[in-house]
Amino acid sequence: MAKLQPSQLYISKGKLRLVLEWFEPAEPGCFDPISVKRLNDRIIMTDGHTRVVAAHLAGWYTVPVYWDEDELDMRAYAIDVKWCDEEGVHNPVDLAKRIVPHKEYERLWRKRCMEMVLTD
């Protein structure tokens, strides 16, 4: 898990609560793999940030992953990762320190993403 680079700055407490309702740490087979892509020399998460944080909080050191084959806007992901670098978010452990109420998540993260779209 330590090698997985997040591509978002915050975790919604509300979304985490929903994941924790079904997440069973003793049953790893029920955990869907996290989608990842390579960005330069890093492995970045393209989805599943909340699940990874739930796994970390449950004491997991590894999670299943798969290579995301979807066509994604890698320029946007590069910007997201740059923001993460600037904020010191380099792995799920760092991201777990940034759990915020859902309304604050919407304000902080979604607003920032919208600003990226508007300035592109």
C-alpha cells in the first residue's frame, strides 16, 4: 500500500462511513481491487481511495490492485498528483490523515477539481 500514490487530497467521512458498513477486514476476498495506472515512475490510484483508507485503518498493509485500462485524462491526474505532492499526500497513510466531513469534502475537493476544469 505504501507505493500507491493517491490522486485526491481528501476522504469524505460520509463515504468512509458507507464503506465501513460493508467492509469486513477478516474477509479480504470481499475487497474489490483498486484501479491503478502508471504515471511516470509512480503507481497512482485512479479509484478506490476511500476503500484503501478503510483497509489502512483496519491494519492492512497490502490491497489487491489491477491495471486500469480505461482511457483517462492523464493530464488531470498529473495535476491531482502534483497537488498531493504539494500537500504531502504520498500514500494512503497520508490520505487517512485528511478525512473531512462530506460537506467539507465537497467544498474542498470538488471545488478544486472544477477550478481545474475551468482553467484548462
